Amino acid sequence: MPDKRYPMLWQRGLIQARARARANHQCEGCGMRFIEGTNKSFDLFEDSKGKMRHMIGTVHHINEYKWDCSMQNLVFLCQSCHYTIHCYRWRVGDVIPLKWAKNPPKWIVDRNIPYGEHPQMCLFD
């Protein structure tokens, strides 16, 4: 049985730093740029209370196993793109959300991650 905890290098932030660097400090979903050596976006965004804040960059485990920190299992995303994955509860092999149907995220295409076509897309053929 694999260890279900994050590895020590993850806890220290070293794995996330490698994932950010591999992504050239850009969200692999939308392309948002981040300040090198940090997980803060270059641009500021207004939060729900009207305060300007940085978007935070996160690293997502594609297979959802936090102990699997192999680079092929990790994708660097802004909070918004990361939240979208979890909001849709999308997993490898699932039907792709309609929002992504015409233009799947680059990280899915680049890694040849399997997904099901959205059934509503056949209406456009």
C-alpha cells in the first residue's frame, strides 16, 4: 500500500518549484504568468471585498494521488483553473466539461490525457 501523505520534498515546496519552472512560470490552463521563484501572479485581481490581490499558482495532481509527485502527474495552474477542475469533479477519462469541449486545456492535450467527448458537441456537427 503506497504512503498516502505528501512526500517531504512536496512539504518543502521543492516539487512545486520544479513544476512551476517546467511550466515556465505560466498557468498551464490559461497562460497566466507568475513571478519567478514564487507562486504569485504578475497581475493583481480584485477579490470579493474589493481588495487587489495576486492570483496564487497551485500544482494539481492529475491522478489525484498526493503521494504521486512524478512530473508527468503534475500540472501548474492558477487558482481559477485548478478550482475549475475540482468544481467539475473532472478526472482522467471522464467526459470533458462543456466549457472545455471545443478547446480542451493545453495540459490535457500536451500530455495525451484521455477524456470523453461531451455529448452536446455532436449537436454542432
